[in-house]
Amino acid sequence: MADSVQERPEAGTGQTDAIENFDVVVIGAGVTGLYALYRLRELGLSVRVLDEASGVGGTWYWNRYPGCRFDSESYSYGYSFSEELLQEWDWKEHYSSQPETERYLNYVADKFDLRRDIQFNTRIASATYDENENFWRVETKDGHLINGQFLITAVGLLSAGYIPDFKGINSFKGAWCHTGRWPKEGMDLAGKRVGVIGTGATAVQLIPMIAPEVAHLTVFQRTANYCAPLRNGPIDDETQLEIKTSYPEIFRACNETAGSFMHEFDPRSAMDVSPEERLEQYERLWQKSGFAKWLSNFRDVMLPGEANEDYAEFVRNKIRERVHDPVVAEMLVPKDHTFGSKRVPCETEYYDAYNRDNVLLVDVRKAPIECITPSGVKTADAEYDLDIIIYATGYDAVTGALLAIDIYGEGGEKLKDKYVNGPRTYMGISSVGYPNLFTVNSASVGNFVRAAEPLIDWVSECISYVRNNGYTRIAPTAEAENAWVDHVNEDGENTLRTKAANWFVG
């Protein structure tokens, strides 16, 4: 299907709307969507990328809250497909902040002239597979139609914010926002009474940034988390040069390590060495930056069992050392799950924030939030007057943004109905009954860019194979899908991820 335009009569008016036709339609202009556009254009295909935002970036466009940054090493996060790009771009910090990451993705979009094929400010209502014509018909919220033989959803794992359905949520008279939709112009927090609901990864980054600015900060915590020091810092000129000459080794290491994070496990068991040697390794790795603290540790630290519990207690004690008030410290020590069974945030001065006189921690597991009031938050045992409420309540992760679109496959089946008991896919990217649909947003939870490039390479080669061999559609068999789902579920039972409620498993 070449890039073309046809006319559609508007019912009852005699007017016409243009229907655009492309080889591939991509939903999402974030990290994965941008690379998909680049790669597919290199194959000579006509592509249209659609995005709700007014600019590129995806997750890095929407998440602008103070302190937002990634916890992969910057030089492992960037694209690898262009040597020229690698040599031109200088990462300023070892762990890049949101503004720098957004600048990087804008730089990529400009360098490779990607914007001309991106349609911004476009919300998607539905995508329907036409079984007779073998193409996907995408309809926008304003009624515009775009057809594509293939549809790629690159809507992101962490792009659909989640806010609990608190009673009275719309009654609050002050300002409020979700961290995932932080205003582009920022929020004036100076001298205000601010409440943060949630203590997950976004709150861990946000709280130490705003605590010195606000008059008073009330943090509402349901679940304490294991957090480890990020130990970020600027990249000096000498290190910058070393990075640029080491990219082949960096990307090779990413391809050979867990989650593509460049850290290798110690092959020994923690329980095979003496307690003294074990503690020495824990302490040595604790001084390192990022994920090295656990991904370079003993091989069984991240597996269910005695070694994992031993390391969990080590981290609990580190939390206790940081927080002056022992009562507050115990509130911040996780007791309902073990280390690694939930996302482990990397922090900078998070625990120190609770040593400030203007910061109060409220345990809402003990005294749940009953409602939002016009003046603040009411829990089971107290009321808290606030000027601003910040919802750091996480995301409808993995499939939230995908299922917000009404996607209809063969026989009119809705993808949301197919996924009612959890996603059912082949290799995380295709589903029975949905030909030529590639759901690349749900394929990995590691270092996203390192996963996105080979994933999009595979999808691009698949599309080329279909077209070059005279086929019109491709989809997995039911047997292949069932085998994949069984494999993932069986493998997952041997990991920590299934041992606690977390966004990795929905």
C-alpha cells in the first residue's frame, strides 16, 4: 500500500474527509516509535507515526516532575544504529535527567528528519482490522481515518498514569496533578502545604527535590520500598572520550547481561562464602552506582531463597542507618515483600528527606485514605489540610495505554476482551486473531532502548518478508501463542517478580 489519499463521503452531508493510506502506521513517538519510523523508512516503506503529545519523547515528554531521570547508565540508553550520532552526542551525567533525555530524542528526530512523518496532537479512538482488504483502519478521536497494512503500537509501558478512585477526588479546591502529567510550565510549590500520595519510583525521585522548597510536605505511604543510592555524577571530558571509543564494548556487554544493564552476576552463591566475605561484597557493591549493587552481586541474591532474604536484611539496615527517627525508619523498612520482588528505585537523598522537620510520613496501610476533601486528605484517623496534592500513584503499566485504544481484530474481537485475564501473545508482540499487529510496547522490562532496537529490527524484517514474498498478512497460530504463554508463566514462577504485586506482572 503506497502513501496515498482517498476521499470518504461524510454521512448525511455530502462532504468528504481524506483517508490517508500507508504501508505502516505507528502509534507512539517515543524511544521505540522513533526508531521504528527510522528503520521502516530505510526499507522504503511509507510510514505515519501518531502521537497524542505535541512533541517527541513519549514517556520522556510526559514525565516532567522534578527529579525525573532514568537509572540505566546514559551511554547504554542511547540508540546504537548511528555511529555519527554516538560521536556527536555528549551525555552530561552518568544517569540522564528528563530534560536531557527529551533534548536527546528531539536531537534524533531533527537529525534524521523524522518529524515530517509524525502527526502530533492526535488521540487514537480505535483500530480495526479489515479482513477483506487486509489492512488496519485507525480512527482518531476527531474522526480522521488512517489506513495501514501493518500497525505497530509503541505506546510505552509507563505512559498511562493511574490514580485510585478516591471518594471526593474532584472536590479538592487546591491544585493537583499526577506525576506522569506534570505541567510543562511547572508547578509553584514554594511555601505551600503539599501532599504526595505514593512512595514508588516516581515519588522516590520527586520527594527529595521538593522537600526543601515547600512549607510542609505530607507523604502518604501504603507500601515501603527497598531503595538504593543512585550515586549519579557529571561525565568529565576524559570519561566522555573513553565512552565514545568504547561503544562497541558497551553494547556488547548490554547484549550479554541481565536486562541489558551491563552488570554481570558473581557466579558464586552467597551462602557458599563466609558471613564476613558476604558482608564485604555487599558493602563494596553498595558504594557503586546504579544497579551494580544487585546485578553484580552473588547469583542467588535475585532468586527466591535464603540469599535473597540475607541481602534484603542488609538493605533494611541501610535504611535504618539513614533515618534518624527509629519509628519513621521502621515505617520505611519493607516488611511485606522481599528485595527485588518489586521495582527497586535508585534514590538520591530520599531517606534523608524524612529527617527534615517539614516532612511527615503517614502510614495509610494502618489508617487508609477515606476520601479527598475540599481542603486536603482524610484518613481513617486524621485530616490533613493541603494546598497541593501530587498523585505519585504509578501507572496502568504494560497494557494500560494499549488497551485504552479500542482495537478490534478478526471477527470483531476486542483486544481488551482477549486480555481480560492477562496478555496472551506470541513473543510479547503478536496475538492470534490480530494479523499484522505488532504490540512492541509490551515486549520487555529491561533497558528499554537496548530492547527496542533489536525488537524493531525483527519486526521490520518480518514486514519485509511478508511483502517481498507476496503475502498479505501474518499472525501466530494458537499453538504457538499457547506455548509461549505457558513458557513465560512457568519461567516467571522461578523469579522474584511473581512473589509480590508489582507493575511487571500487572
